[in-house]
Amino acid sequence: MALGKHSRVDGRKSSSCCSTVTVVVFVGLCLVGVWMLMSSTVVPVQNSDLSSQGTKTEVKQKISEKFSRQFADSSGDLSEDGTKEEGNPGKSQDENNSDTESENTVKEIQEEKFRKESAEGRTESEEESKGDAENDGDGDGKREDKEFVSGGGESHSGDEFGGGQLNSGGGESNLDGEESNSGDTESNSEGGQSSLGDTEPNIDGKDTRNEDGETSEEKVDENQDTNSEESSNTNKMDHQAKDQASNEVYPSGDQSEILNEATTQNGAWKTQEVESENEKESQKSLLSKGQSGHKWKLCNVTAGSDYIPCLDNVQAIRKLPSTKHYEHRERHCPDGAPTCLVPLPEGYRQSIKWPKSREQIWYHNVPHTKLAVVKGHQNWVKVSGDYLTFPGGGTQFKNGALHYIDLIQKSLPNIAWGKRSRVVLDVGCGVASFGGYMFERDVLAMSFAPKDEHEAQVQFALERGIPAISAVMGTTRLPFPSKVFDVVHCARCRVPWHIEGGKLLLELNRVLRPGGYFVWSATPVYQKLPEDVGIWKAMTELTKSMCWDLFVINKDQVNSVGAAIYRKPTSNQCYEKRPQNEPPLCKEADDPDAAWNIKLQACMHKIPLASERGSQWPEQWPLRLQKPPYWLKSSQVGVYGKAAPEDFTADYDHWKRVVSMSYLNGLGINWSSVRNVMDMRAVYGGFAAALKDLNVWVINVVPIDSPDTLPIIYDRGLFGIYHDWCESFSTYPRSYDLLHADHLFSDIKKRCKLVSVIAEVDRILRPEGKLIVRDNIEIIGEVENLAKSLQWKIRLTYSKNNEGLLCVQKTKWRPTEAETIMSAIA
């Protein structure tokens, strides 16, 4: 019965079958005709599996525009035309995807011969469109897109250094066999568009958070070359969705007024010279693309994983005629900076986060126990399983650093920690617990100690997240300007201040601000041994002849220690009334701010006159951070061409915008994992000032061939140091979480090899640490190639109008081949 029923139904329908087929064929032919008429201007057909392509294109274009505007606010070298938008090269890719799916829909309803003819016509049109929008100079736009989707390592824009391209990628795996887990989200982009943000899901939709709740980087499946075209399109859609989600990352509005008034204005048109030069540089970069760059080797040195080239020059130290003045602890840089890589300690792990790191660090990161054995009874450092622990005490504050710090405040309320006194120099710091707990009082302490028999004390400090450098009071001036530290502190530092005319104490007098305090907490203050009594008598005579007032001597019954607090004079009146000119006043031609490789002299510089730097105390913290120093005059021209006070303010506003609208949210950096930061070319310290509210500290480096703006940095309540980047920095390997280089490498390249500077960057940067570079596109290309040769992750590249931004992340990769550095072999 059922079969008969269906037969009858089919029979009843047979009468209308022919007419139905006729209608379908007619409609299909009509559609084909309309499509052929419109083939020169294709309108994508909406696919139910896709969101609106037009909407996505518009969102992505807005992101590109916003980032371009933010980046145009990056350098004094940018002219007005650097703020103009140059179009959205990623738009053609979206249109092509929509066009392909539109074609598939038409194919299903047209006849076979029309379908083949149409497909051939469309293929030619698509290839032309994709060639215009995607070709990166290699002649194959489709190939590069396929490489990106497959997670092949790095992503590049269609025109890597040409006109406003933003590439965020990486997706690389560590080559040491371990999966990278930096706590940051790896951002990916497609076709030169941004796809940023440190909380976006990965393309597989999996949760990539580690045990600390941070988002870890996830690599795209490397086997996607064998996947279907549908899977590839799905991945593209995911990236586009991330574009849309990160729409609020970058600032909008015109922010191009900063630091560009000194350049010639060309309106909206580039000159032929600029266009030709850009093309030459682009071709040059394309020729170098894909090259491995420098072939790295491992440093074979006696110091091993603790190698500091300028402090471990064994050959130079052997030739010293004397070590009486600690010459063997001073800098002796080898001829030619090393280009090898320092090995990692066995079992190295990512550093513990601040503030937990103040109390404990991983033993294998700094595997030294000598100090724990020698100073264990004095509460410096102890070994506890896989950790080295720091009880927070020391020889002079056995019951805790905070108790000691508050004792000083109680003894002398005018010291006003965190208000009047903001920047402190801690001499002979030990493991820097004093500086570590000064953060509780809103004070920055620059701690230093030599690399000596007190094994790895400065390295302990840096691993703990406390500012410190390796230095010694020897034969040369400290690398700081004059009159910059609010307080100088010495807790049993055992420096012979009184010998040779007080030469070493006079160096502290040079760097101490007029009206500043010297806190001396040492055994001669509170013990009565014959040696201590003799030292105290000599110090009393010396400080009196230097016109230092002894404000207070306070003995602490709890810690059984005492502290003498001296104050530097604020005028020359006392100097003029001295019966003898001892110590003598320095000659008028002696520049107190000259500090790079300058020999110590046993003399004193006069107190500055009214309106000169050092004649007044800075504003209280935190007002001093944002207010131009009183001694900056409108008649002075600033670094970027404006009047000095206006230049200062503009620089501060500039970095506040860049940091808040780009660095904090747009580079995929988890700032909770960042503690030790270095600005390698600081100018006014605006970058550090913009990070004020983060739980980080920043050492501001002013290169010796840059304008001497370091006194300004100190006057605003920050600290820094002079340095020549053609030499090694005086710090241990793996000291910093983040390095920032704003138009530094283009200057360095004029004097020394870039590869040696990058080797130094690798030495002082921690594994998983980040390097942010802002420079011209030629330098960006060179640094990127060197970073790739180091197997670093390329997290983001951006270029526009000959300027570029690069963010890379160091990995644990080390080469297998070694290079022996003869100067460092004992």
C-alpha cells in the first residue's frame, strides 16, 4: 500500500515537474546574466557562516588608522605628513574572501559551461586584486598568507617597511625544547592589520592561562598546510574577530602635535627624494628578508653565566700596576665588544614576581651560596630548598629594614621619606634589602657594590627586583651628575672615607644635593674599639672641614647600632670662612657634571648661586615628577627644538599617551610580570614617568654622546646613569625584564657594530623579557633580523613614513658552538 501510495503521489506531481524545471532554469539563466553584467564590479554575497564582511573591513580600517595616529606621535623626526593616513591595504583581502564565496553560491545554480567560463574570468580578476593588496614584494601574496595561517613563525605586513603596516605575530616555539610561557598573549595579525590585546583567546579557542592566571602564548598548528581551504578561512575569521575586539586599544584623534615643529612641512605630498629613498630601503630589507643574520656562538669564559665583559677582563686586570685603590674592581672593557651569548645557569627558571621576589628567589637562577655561609648569621640570605630567602635584615638592621628606615625618620623628621627625600644612593649595599624596603616609603634607592668576594650580592638584588649596579668607590668618579641625590646612605659599607684627603667622601659630596643628608651607619659611630675610635676622630675632622653639619647621632637599642646623619651646606658662606683651604675648592674650570672616566680629585665644588641648578630643593614628590625644574629657562632650547620647559612638558604628555594608549594594552605585554625596566635612551625620563603608577622601577640611561639631560631626570624624582653603549653595561646577565630603545640604535651604529650591542641586550635581558625598539625602518629591519637569528619571538612590527616600532621577546635558546674570549679566561 505504501509503495502504491507514493506512486500515486509521484504521478500526481509529474504534471507540474516540467514547468518547475523550466522556471528554475530560467531563473538560473537570469542570475547568470546579471552576474556577468556585474563581473567588473563584484558585490559580495552574504554567507550565512560569516559575519558582515563590510563591517569587519570597516573595523579593521579604524584600528589601522588609530594605531597610525598614535605612532605618528613618536619622534621629533616625524614631519606633519607623517600623521596622514595612507589607506588600508588589508581591505582587498576581505573583499576577495567575500568574492570567492559569492562565486561558490552562483556556481550551485548555473549550468556547467557557464560555471567554468565564469570561474576562469573570476580567477584572473582575483589574482589581480590580490596582487595589488597582498603582494609583499616577493611576487606571491597568496603564499605569505598561507604561511601566516599555518603559524610558521613570524607575521609580516604586505609592505613590511612601506606605509603604515602593523604586524603582530610570533607564534614561534622555543628551540630549547620547552614551550614558551611568558604570561603574555601572543598577538597575531593578517594582511598587515592589527590583532592585539593580552586577554584575547587563541585561534583554537582553548584556555591558555598558566598557573598564575596569566595568558600564555599559543602557537598555531604547524600542520595546517594540509588542512582544507575551509579551515584556513575559519582561522582568518578568528583573526578578524580579534581585530574587532581590540578596537579600543589605540587612541583616536589627532595626536601629531608633539615633537615635530622643527621639521619642514610638506603637506600631504612626499618628496621624490623621500619616495626614492624609501623604495631603496624597502628593496634592501626585502633582500635581507629570510636571512638568518649573524651566526651566534656561546661565550667560553671563566665567569660562565655571570660574565660581565668590562668587569671580567682578566688580561687587563693582570696588567694593573696596583690594586690598592680597588682598580681591579673598576671597568676594564676589552678591545672590541664581545658578540657571543652568555650561557644560562643550569635549571634556570622564570623569575619570581615582585613583591614575593623580595623575600625569595630561585636558587638555580643565582646558584651562589658563599654569601649565605659567610653572612647567614647576619640575616642577609639563607638557602631553603629550591629557594634563596632574604629575611629583610642585614648587619645593621637585624630586626628588619623597615624598623631601621623608620628609626632614621624618627631621628630626623626633616628627612621626610617619600616627600622631601625621594632619590637615595646606597653605597656598599650588600643584597640591597635597604633599597628593597625603601619602596614601602615611596623612595628610589640606587644601590651599588663591587663584584668581589661577597659573591653575587648585586646579582641577588637584581633577581629580587631591587635597583642595583656593580660599581666601586675607586679611582674614578661615579657615573652620575653632580648635586642629584637627596640622601646618600652607607650602612657599614667599610669604605675608608677619611684617607688620602677624604677623596672618596668628597666624591659623595659631589653627587649629594646641597641641603641633602649623608646617613652613616657604621661601627665607628657606636663602637669603642681602638680602630673605630680612630676612624670616628678622623671623620669628625674631615666632615667639619667640608662644612657638613652633624645633625644627629641616634643609637638603636633594639638593633644595637647607631647612625650619624650629616647635612651638606646650602651656601658658600662656610667655605669662605674656613681658616685653611682644606680640602681645597676645585678650580673654576672643573666641571662637576663630567663623570665618564674622570679621575677623582680631593677637592670640593662651590655651591651654585641663585637660580642655578642645585641652589634650590626640588618640589616635593610626586609634584616634582611632572613640573619642569625651576632652572630650565624659556631661553634654552630643548632636545626637540622647543623652549626647554615647554619641551619637557610636551615630552611628558607624549609618553603618557604612548604608554597608556599603546604600550599598556597594545603590545601583548603582561605588565604584572615586569619589574626591572631600563630606558636605554631616556632624554627627559618621560617614559619612566609615564610608568609611575605601575609596580616597576626604571633605570634611565643617558648615552654619553646624547644631550646631558640626566640632571633633569633626577630633579623630577627619578634616577639614571651615564653609559657608552659601545661598551658593556655594569650589571649581571639576566637583570632586566624590559628594555626600551627610542631612536638609540641608529645613533649607536655611527660608532660601533650593532651586532655587539644586540649581544649586550641579550646578555642583560631575562629570558621571556621584552625589547621595544622605536627607530627608522632600516634599523628596525636590522634589529628584527638579528632578533630572528637569536630565535626571539617577533611580537609586533609597525612602520610608517620611514619610522618603525618593533617589540620582540627573548627566548631560552642558546647556540651549541662556543667562542673563547681570551681576555676573560683566568
